Amino acid sequence: MPTRIIKPTFTSLTGSHSSRKVDRQIQWESSLERDLIYLLEFDRAVIHYEEQPVRICFGRNRTYHPDFEVHLREDSLIIPKLKKGEYLIEVKYLYDLRKKFEKYRPKFKAAIGHCKTNHSTFKILTDDQIRSTFLDNIKKIDYFMREESFNELEIRDVISETLGKLVVTNLKTLPKACFKSSDNQLAAIPVIWRMIGTHSIGIDLNSPITPSSEIWTVE
């Protein structure tokens, strides 16, 4: 559990994210931390993560709480610099990191020492590594991941069977190929997005998703 509770402030954006991977609310205290959480949730290499995971003492009565602890079962194909293993991660805006690096250096040095003792690695992730078209796309996907349809499994079966025959199609065409009824076509749309979110349907997430975006079956 977190070693520090994030409380609302008037000086920074704070909030929480309902995590399907950790099965609880994950707190964040900047929009950049929130955006990293989207990546951690989507990345199949990440098996566990936690916010404010450890309290590191350094200097004269100073303490430092890194933003996240992340465990990966394999190299990440989504988050730069993260290979198989355990990490303490600090999230910083690049302009802030460059401007205040000397101020941050002592606590970063303390975190590196802590990680060496505990067989993990300290990493700093910045906005240029977190924010991208990929992130924009998985935010759209996340919107559909919150609630399943009452007949989700039946719709999934039809989509999987149809897509298996088509091999490659696009977001606009697939619902029409699956169902004749316009109501069923509409019901299929959020299910298709959820199947993308669970990696059951492939799509290029590095390009903006549009109705004409190609999708394909994932074996």
C-alpha cells in the first residue's frame, strides 16, 4: 500500500484512477502521473504497480517518495526504457527536470542507492516519453473498458468469427459485417473497442484511430 496519501491541494491537479490491474483506486498528483497510469494499465508486460510505494530517507531529516513502483514480467513495448524487472519511477515534466535538476539530484541519488540495495532500478520518465498518439488512443479505449454489455460474450463470439473470416477490415465495416440489425451493429461497437483493449483485436495504436482504421484478428 502507498506510504504517503495524496491529498487534494490548490496548487496541483490530483485525483484517482480505478485500476483493473491492481483492483483499487490509484492516486495521482499530476496529469502526467495520471497519463502514465493509462500506459501501465494497458501494458501487458506490467504485472503490478503501486503509487507512492516507499519512503526514502536522505540528507538531514529529508524524505523522498518516488511516484511509482512497477513490476514487469518482460520488456515493455509501450513504455520507453522499461525492461523486465522491478522499478522505482519518478514522473517529471522535461522542462521542470532540466530547470531544477540540481535541486532534485540528492533525492534521485538516494533513490538509486535504495534501488541498488533492493535489486531494482530507478528511472525518470518525462512527458515526451509518456504523451503521444499512442496515449491518446488508449485513453479512448479506456472509456469503453468501464462496463460490459449484458450479452458481451455472445457479441464477442460473433465478432471473433466474422473477423476470422475477413482477416483484415476496419472499424466502420466490422459491425455491419457482423450484424444486419442496426441495433446490434451499435451494440457491437463498444465490444469491438473492448476487444482492442484486451488485445483480442489488433490495430495500429501509433496512428490516430478513425472509422477507417484497419483492424485484424490476433492469434
